[in-house]
Amino acid sequence: MSGEEKIESALREFLERKRINRRDFLKGCGILAMVLGLSQVDGAAKVALALATKPRPPVIWLSLQDCTGCTESLTRSQSPQLLNLILSDLSLDYHETLQAAAGAGAEESRLATMRDYAGKYVLVVEGSPTPQDGGVYCALGGRSNIDVLKETAASAAAVVAVGNCACFGGIPGARQSPSGGVGVRDILGSGVVHIAGCPPIAEAITATFAHLLVFDRLPELDGLGRPLETYRNTIHDRCVRRTFYDSGQYAKNFDDQGAKQGYCLYLLGCKGPTTYNACPTLRWNGGVSYPIQSGHPCLGCSEPHFWDGGGFYAGQSAPLASPSGVITAVAIAAGAALGAGAILTGRAKNHTTSSHAAPPTSDPPNPEEKTP
């Protein structure tokens, strides 16, 4: 039997065992291949082969101070069958929302995975760690969330922060929040992968897992720890309203003629020029739309401190300075990226250069001349 025949046989056996439609499976693999930057044909085949043959790494999914929106997003992936396959192949051993076990049984599942797969499991964190006042604002099994996070991360092969709360503090980290939420990296240090967004796009999450299965390592990251595969470009770069921006045609109100004709939302506070995400290409709800396409300005939810960046509808693009005074846009443009190491050998730290381009630094062209 030739190599191709062996692959075909293995794939056929896998689909039969999983009871998955071949057409739907390959379509889902094609979507993930696109996100991973691979060709639709060869890339889809590579993804399919990896999902069919690679051993599954265990996953512990911790929920800290959060709204469970990231899990909700994950369960609404474009390809539910592929999503179930990825979760199955990743052996989701602990997830407070999705698991049947509760109480002492749930805790034993987490501890057993840590014990039996030390150095091999992936830790996924949803929600922000809350170190304020000794971590009393979020407890897991009667223990401080900070203690549980550090304990679980100590023997993990990789740590993935999912959502703006886990990445940068999110709402619990906004000004005047009593819990003092921070990002996972603030507690554990560098090497954490950030799947940013509030919530992140489902395919941004599954693509990171797929990269892990296909290449046996985590993806290349930008200066803020986000996978370049998904966060390489700004919303503005591929926006469906970009031509109106370039020609100076802007909506001034949500119900004026410009808004009705699909004009650019820059003057209504759109943060697209300084927000890095794949919303215009992956979109939401099965690829139907994304906020700007549906008539709402980008809020910049995949960027740090977006809750404290001023009014969502102020007539400006995203502010450049974070509350700490760091020039966020410059950090995005020039920050060095951290690469995560091979999943089965631990967290190696490889440094690469971010390919992000600097966002616009001046006002858009002629905002008054062509607006109805």
C-alpha cells in the first residue's frame, strides 16, 4: 500500500469511527487551514491528517473572573462537528461549564490531569486573575484563584489566555473595579498565548488548537502575545467600509444618510484603525457579519484597556496611551513577539519580530466635505 493509500485509509477509518461526514469535515479543515495561513487544498489535507492521526494533548480550562462569554463563543464555531472533534481530540479534562462533574469530583479531575500528564497538558484560562486583597474576589474549590492558577500552570506544557479578561484584565481590570483584575501574564510572566477579544472569535480559539495539533507547537506571536495568524492585520486593513474612509465619506449619526449608505464609522468612534483582529475575514455567526458590517463601530475589544479608552462613540480612533502611560499603538507596532515552544517538551521562549504596521496617526481625509 502506497503512502497516499495509507493516509486515505487512516482518514476513512477515522471518519467512520467519529461518524463525521467527509464533506463537512474537509470544509471545516479548509476554514482552519485558511486561518493558519495554509493553502486551501494542501493545508486542508495537512489539517485533516493531523486531526485524524495525532495523539490528543489534555486540556485544563480554568474559569476565573469572567462572564463565560468566551466559552459561549467557542460553542458557536462555524463548524460544530469540527469543534466537537477538536475538543474531543484535545481531551478537555476539566472545564467548569462543560463538564458533568462538580465539587470534589471536578477538583479531583483537575488534580489527576496535572499528576498524570505533568509537562504535557495545556492550560487554558478564561477570565481575569484577581490578586486584590489576597485574591478573595474569585475562589475555586474554596481556594484563591491566584493559588489555583499558579499551581495548575506550574507543570503545564503551554498556557493560553482566552478573552480580553484573561489577556489584559478586561472589565474586572477597568478603573474603579474593586477586584483589581489583571492579565494571566501579569501573574505567570511571559510565554502566555493571548487569544484576545470580548469575546474572541470562535475560530481564533480553535485555530490555535489546530496549530498545536498540526505543527506540534504553538503559533508565532505578536508583541502582545497574540497569534499572528489571527491578529496580524487591523480591522481597518480589511474593513468592508474602507473605500468610504479613503474617499472621505463618513456617517455622522447612526441614522443619517451616510449611515444608511454604509459610510465609514470613524467619526462615530470606530477603533478599527488601531485594533488588530480577524473580524472582517472570519466574521461572526457562521461567517455572516461583524460589528462594522452590521452598522456598529469597532470597540477595540482585542486591545489592552479598551474599557478605559474613553467613550465608545467619541469622534476619534482608539487612544494611543493606556492608563499606565504606555503608548499602546507604538508597542503594537514595534514590540518583539514571543514564540511558544513545542507542546510536548515544555514552554520554550523564542523571540520574533512583529509584522504589525503602525495605525493611522492623523485625521482621515476630508471628513466634512463629502458627508451628507
